[in-house]
Amino acid sequence: MAFEGIRRIVVAGGSLAGYSAVSELLAADFSGEIVWVTGEKEGAYSKPALSKEFLQGKSEHSELFLPEIADPRGNLRILRNVKCRSLEAERRIVHLDDGASIEFDGLILCTGATARMPAITRGMEGVLGLRTLEDALAIKAELARRPRIAILGGGLIGCELAASMRSFGFEITLIEGAPMLLGRTFGAVLGDYVRELHERNGVAVLTGATIEALEARDGRVAAARLSDGQVIETDLVLVGAGSAPATGWLEGSGLALSDGVVCDATLASSHPGIYAAGDIARWHNPYYGAEMRVEHWTSASAQGRAAARNLARSGVGSSEAPVAFADVPYFWSDQYGLKLQMVGRHDGHDHIEMQETADRAHPLLTFHRGGQLVAAAGVNASRAVMRYRKQIEDEVKARDRVAEPC
């Protein structure tokens, strides 16, 4: 693989996308220097495992970390416990928060996303979000108090937190402002199914309500006052209100930003030699003919590798051209011993079909638009869901002659 004219590559961010980008660069025998600014105190780790396994006690702290990356050439420099503070794209310089600066020929942006913390939740003891390992450790420490728990947000993180906390017998109130749980994620049918699942397991589910204010006692949260007038007594508030791409440090950099780093189909940013991958990348997905930003584990891994390969192809005099990254999104959620999975995007679907399964207790759905399969979702139906993912890919390629994903 060509890296002509590229002597130093900086990978910004210790996320899975960053880990995958570094792994790909080393596998491609890049002979220049790789500087990986992780922003983490320790190594790269599995973020899905935080809510799915770690908080449930199914995995230990040490089991969260990804394998160490082999460095056969000795050209990888890893900077831990330091973050990127700003970028000068035109001058090709990254400034770090310890005062150091790094010049680069190539840059891969993988700084991920941060948890959204509504203004009413900030600055009060006993109110925590979940995005990082530090967040998960803080939540674990709070559980020793045997608290009554209110969870703000009925998306994936909120629902997984509720399921994890109920496995320890905690009193849980799950509060979601939308009419249903996971509505934007899975749609109405599975949203109703998930609500029944949580209520059957003892979670008090409140939809169509938001927290208007938090009340404190001795500086610590004691109650949540809702928009419908209810007051929920609580000792711990966990926030699952979504996330935002971590682009604050890129303001004024010269890069195009809009709900992430704006990229073309090859994951290239608006500035030559700078690519983005993972939660931070808003790229043109050829499978859907639209810009999207996907915050899922499998996409982050694939994008990190693709960005590294395309950076190599962008070198001066390279005989290879960067290749479009086409992807059918996939994610999963583990709740109460069940695996909920979805492939594709159901946005704008005009038809839903219930599919027959051997286990009639759990649903399997396909979503269609204009007669075309665009998404599928199921519970404990892994093989079927993944077959639909392949079908979506094949149908898009046949219709639009999209190139193979890079």
C-alpha cells in the first residue's frame, strides 16, 4: 500500500475507530512515524461492554481492554493521558492540552462523541452520565449506597442501564420524553415490546414526560420534578440523553463541521490528508445516497480501517485512488438476557412486515420503502437479522452498482 510523501501520521482519539486505524496502518507496513494521541489514562477499551456487561458484573475492569497492538517496526508512539486541544489544518499542526504541538502529513480524527448532559443535570452530586470507563466506575461506586434510581432517557443507553440496574434489584424509574421507548431507534412495534419488557421486569416506565428540575438535599440529588407535575424521589439520576460528536476542539481549525466532521464518501474531510472515522465522522454513505453519522461499534471499527487505507492511497503519486466507504449500519442491545438487533435505517419507511420465526415469543420485523427492504430488526434472531443485512447490501449494489465497501 502506498504512503508516498507521508512521513508522520497522527491518529487523534483512543476510541475503537482510533484503535482500528492504528492497527491498519501497522498492518500495511507504514514505515513512517505514527503518533496516537489517545486521550485515555489506560488502553483502548470496549465501550458497549460498559452498559451491557461491566455494570451487570459480568466482566471485570481488566477484561474491558482491547488487545495491545503489535508494533513490529517500533514506529508507533502512544500518548496517553493527553488530549488534542486544537488543530491548524492549513499548517498541519495538532496542539495538545499539555502545551506540546505535533506536525503531521496525515491525520485521522477519531475523537468520538460525548454524553449530552442537559443543563438541569449539571453540577449536582448523584447525577451521572455513561460514556466512558470513568463514568462506569463512578456509577459502580454509587451502587454501594443501594440507591433509588431515576434514569433520564429511554434510548439504548437508558434502557440498558435500566436492565443492568434491575439485575441487582434496584428500584428504577425510566423517564422518556417521547411517546415510547426506543422509538427513533427501533420504531413503534419494538418500542412497545421494549416497554412491556421493562415493566414486566419491575421498571416504572414514564413516557411523554421530562425532568423539569432536580431537587437537592445537602447538595445531593433527592428528587426529580417532572413536566407532568409528578415528583420522583431518587438518590441517583443516570442520564442517557444521547451524545454529541466531540468536535469542540476543531472549531476554527478550517475543517467543515456540521454535526460532526463533514466527509465525502471516502471519509476524507474538507482538507487534503485529513480523514475522520467513527462517531465523529459525518460522511456520504453511497448505500443510502445521503450524509449520515453512525454511532455504532461495528461502523467505528470498519471506518477506522477504511480511513487508514484511504489516507495511504491519498499520498503524492499514489497509483491507487481512495475508495468509497459504503455501510449498512448494524447495532445490538442486550437487555434481560435478550439480544435486540437492527440492521439498516428505518427512517422514512412506508411498510413494515412481521416475519415468521421459530420462537413466536419474540418479534422479527422488516422495514420497506418504495418496495425496497431498508432495515430489519429482531429479538434473539441473530442469523435472520444478519441475512437481511446481506440482502440490503445486495439489493443496493444491484440497483445502483455501488462498489464494494473499502
